[in-house]
Amino acid sequence: MRNIYYEDFGAKGDGKTDDMSAIALCHEYANKYNIPVVAGGKDYCSAKYYALENSLHRLLLLVWLLC
């Protein structure tokens, strides 16, 4: 049985590009056809995660500056 990879569905795995749509499509296809998914050990990310992380960093910086 062939494995599928996130890159097969457009994921970059570069740590900067939002790969969430490609990952979701990959798992949807894999579930439909009962095919194993291999993540490939790259740095996949979601823009939502980075937005939250950046917001937390700004909040912590603001608190630090105010103290």
C-alpha cells in the first residue's frame, strides 16, 4: 500500500507557510481511501498558531514594559 505525504497536497513544511489546508485535505483523502499518512519530519505550521503566538508575545512584552 502506498503512503501519502502532506506535500502531495501542497504543504511546504518550511515553518512559515500555513500548511493547515493541505494537511486537512491529506487526512480527508487518506481516511476516504484508507491510506497511511507520513508527515515527513518537516516543520508544518498553521497561520492561526502563529497569530496566537505573536499575540501572546506582544502581551508579555507589554506587561514587561509596564512593570
